[in-house]
Amino acid sequence: MVEPMNKVKVAVVGAGAAGISASIEAARAGAKVVLIDENERPGGQLFKQIHKFFGSEAHRAGIRGIQIGTDLLEQAKEAGVQIRLNTVVYGLFAEKCLGLMCGDHTEELQADVIILATGASENTLAFPGWTLPGVMGAGAAQTLINIHRTLPGDRVLMVGAGNVGLIVSYQLLQAGAEVVASVEGLPYIGGYGVHASKIRRAGVPILLSHTVLRAEGHESVERAVISQVDKNWVPLQGTEKTLEIDTLCLAVGLSPLAELAWMAGCQFIHISPMGGWIPVHDENMQTTLPGIYVAGDLTGIEEASTAMEEGRLAGLAAAEALGCLSFEEGAMKKAEVRERLETLRIGSFGKGRSLAKKQILESRGTV
Amino acid sequence: MRVGDHPILGKVEWGKKVTMIVDGHPVEALEGEPIATALLAAGRRVFRYTTKLNEPRGVFCALGRCTDCVMVVDGQPNVRTCVTPVRDGMVIETQVGLGQWCYSKKADKKDG
Amino acid sequence: MKTQGEEEGIRTTGIPSEEELEASPGYPKAEALRKGPIVVIECVQDIPCNPCEAACPKGAIKVGDPITSLPIFDAEKCNACGTCIPICPGQAIFRVDMTYSEDKASVSFPYEFLPLPKKGDIVQGVNRAGEVVCDATVLRVQQPKGFDHTAVITLSVPKHLAMKVRSLKRRKASIKE
């Protein structure tokens, strides 16, 4: 049964780091905010990040992701954000109309401003045996151990030595599993060296220029065959090694979950290092469609800290667009956020992302 | 395997124990946890078999997007076990192929 | 950062090389190590990060602006209190006391695994590559609430291994049910 259309000032889709942060800023400025999430609990990936964050004090450095998530939800509650859980936003239609589904019930919600903070999904790698039970995303393993307190297996092969692969390897050790090896196709470790150091110290070998050839097992993973690769990622004959494992985690990148922005007709740009197709946005996080904003990993794969800042920026911009924030106050607050964002996008790990973000801003109207 | 104690997350306050019936056998679970984790904790990793090649499948994304973990739950097929909470007495069956859709009285009453 | 063909170092092994360590302003010089207990910061990459700076009650660590700068360690100011050890999100800070005894040094490191050892336990000291290099006695296990679940463990190790031992070999945890 379709109910009559409900209206709201600000609808935020996705209650992760970016979405909660956006909701807080918009609500504090006086806008009425509805924060929608398909999961039964809010927080996105935050409550799986049991490690201490980097950055500066303003970025809650030294504080665990789980605590930051708890604090953000507390702030959202205090600011009067209305949170709707177990609710899928299945469509973004004309005139900023969202299609919502909760259980068997559907409804439409029209918003003056929409902020999409839908995050990203894990990429996968196809190889013989990849469909065997026991092969899963690294994020999947993280969800199982840190949220559901259940180990997917005892002996894990981690594919990918970016931050996700390194961090989840460490967390699997903390949960009591053995990480037999981490394999990475590149000839260097893409993630933070300190994350790699933690697992090396714990006895986990990191095999660079290696890939997984196949997973084997009768009904589920029992072993994997890895091999060295050359600089073109072609497996080198005679370098195969068999590892006895029961779990194979894939940490091979993330891609923005951009379906809602696609269907609404937002302009996109393809930037591989940022995860693929990115909805183009301006310095206020507004897409090429007025009134539709984006924030977080949806706008390019980065980190929780950048997601929170982008969320804040979008929330402030939304509040300003609704007249809840004066031009001067909005400009001042946004400048603070942009300055903090800049400090996260420098150095060897950040400058590529900074360039990508500039590329996104410059592409408006040209792509 | 359950992670009862953890260096960061501490000891778990396990919730209420319930029983689900999995392929005819009683399996202990915790009320409200995803069906998938109860099965994993019970040592069960194969949740279904594919239609054409009869290949085993199980948990892949663990957050409700990939549908690799679907099983027949209380008679309904294609239920994502990684995001569906366990209730006492739930009947879980290994799904073969797409399963058999069955109409319930509740479905008959709906419009459209 | 170097690209392909670079020498073995943190980017190619996950372990900082001797050169990278010695080039880092956080790594103490040999003279400082000889004087008594001192903190050893093994931070060699330009990650935006600075909680060590604020944590030090003696102002012995300076990161400044930009926050990707490697921490500059002032051995003169350091009293080896070790407050910085549990706060570093990269677990890259340690404490070494070369003067612990005639033939032993003490090494303190952050540790986030179960089971935690107890004072007096004999454990296996491992180097940065996780290789067992010696037996070690647990001198101290600190895990106050303020450390937020990061324990700081102090081991006594043969003196010549003071700059090698960086953790203990994990033991089988009985944390599963």
C-alpha cells in the first residue's frame, strides 16, 4: 500500500561516519533531519574499527573507532536527529523524492535537501574456488569478529596489503585466528607501514608480488595455492605454494555505492584510485543536481576521518541552503572543516587523494 | 567459534539462548543474532547449493548485499541469513537452487 | 616515497630498516640510550598523525605543522615515563633501558592480545619480524583504564638484543568458546 507522501527538510541516506556527522551539523543549525539506514543498527563501518585512529586531536586521534561511533550517535541524539533503521532507500526519484522500504511497508519521502552518504562496497577477486564457503570479503570477516563475536575460521589467508587487509589481519589475530600470510600483488605495501609492522611483529609474513591462484576444498575452503607474479601481475611458473587454510579474505579495494546518485542523474567522473565512478561534487559537497549532496566513501574511498569531515561539510552546506545558517557563519564553519580536511590529504598517503578531489571539483560541467 | 573474550572488546555478555531447527536438527543460537553467525558458531559453513552446478555457498559479504548466504527460513527461500535475526524455534533449511516460493495467509491479505 | 627497485624498508617488508630508523628524528642516538631508560620512536612514514606530541607531559616530542611531519624526539627532556607508548595508534613507540642490569636491558612495548602475561612469566622475545630471538622475563604489565585496552609490557632481555626485541610471541589464547 502506498501512503501519502511525507515531507522532510533534510534526508540523510546512510548512518555511517559521514551520514551521522552530516546529520549532527544540519540539526545543530536548526534543520529538521531524518537519518535513514538499511541496517538494524547505525554506525556504518565505525563499530568495526576497534583500533585507535590517526590524525590530530580534532580527528579524535588515539581514540578507537568504536568510541567515536558511540560519541557521534550521542551527539546526533542530543541534536534531535530522527533515525530510521531497517529502512532501505530503494530509489531517488524526481523532485528529490526518496522511495523507502521497511519490512513489507513502502513509502515515499520528499526532502528539501538530500545528503547521500551510502559509503562503499567491497570489491572481489574471481579465481577458481572463489565461490567456496570460507572465501569472503575482509570487511565481512571484520563484521563477523567485531560485531557478532564469531570467527569465520581458524587459519586465514589475507589477499591484499592495503589498510583494510592489514588492519583486518591484525584484528583476526586479536580474535584468536591465525593469519597464515598476507599476499599482495604490488611490489610494495599500500597500507600504512605501522599496520604492517604490527602483523610482522606478530609473525605474519607479508608476501609482495604474490597473488592467489585458486582456493580448493571439498565443500568449503581447505587450502589455497598462491604464486609469485611479475611486474605485469602474470603468475611466475614454478613459484606455486600451497597453504593450508580454512578462510580466505579478500581485501582488494572498495567501490562507492552510488546507485541513488546514478538514478537521480548526477554527473559522474571515473577515478580509479578513488574506487571507480565518483559522483561529481563542488566544494560544498553538492552534486550537479541542486539540493542533492554527497559525503564520505561514496565520493571516493578515503578514511573514516575524511568521511566525518565531508559529512560535516555537507551538513553545514545543507543547513545554509535551507537558510538555517547565515552566509557568514556557514562560510566560517565550512572553512574550518575544509582546513581540517586538507591536513588529512597530504603526505605520501594523502596527496594522491588531494589531487583526485581537485579533479572532481574541476570536472563539473566538463565531463 | 565464538570469541568469548577479546583484548579490546572484553568479555561478551551472551544473550538468551534459543534453539533453531537446522535441516531437522536442533542447533543452539543466541536470540537476535544473525542466523549466519549462529550457523558459523555451530561449525556449519555450507548454507545452500546453486541451481545449475549444485555448488556449495555460504557467507561472503556478511552485511546483506551479496545474497550468497540465503537459506530457506520458516518455509521462505532466499532469506539473507547474515542480516536476519534468530528467533526461538526458527526452522532453517539448506536451500537448493532458488527454492520454492510459498504463499502465506499474510501475503494473501496484502494489496497489489 | 621510493618506487619500484627501492631498498628493503618499511614499504617492502613492513619493517623499518636500520637506515630508516636512524634517519628518523624520533629514534634516539646511541649516547642517549647509554644514559638510562629512554623512549624509542620508530615512526618513519609521513602519516598525518600527532597524538604523541600532546601525550608527552615533558614536551619531549614535537610534530608541529604539517602533522605528517615525523616526530622529533628530545632525549634530554624525556624521563621515560612511557605515556606515549599506548597512545600511538601505530604502536610504533617503545621504551628501552640499557642500564637495567649488568647483562640485561629492559624493553617496553604496546600489546593488544590475549592472554596477557603476568609479572615473572618467562616468555619468548620476538624481533620486528616476529622471530623468536631470546627468552625474556616479564618485569611489568601495565594496563590501567587510561591506556584504553592497550597493555604496556616490559621484558628483561639480553642487552645486545635491546634494539631488536619489540614484542613477545603470542601464546594460545583460550578466548574461544
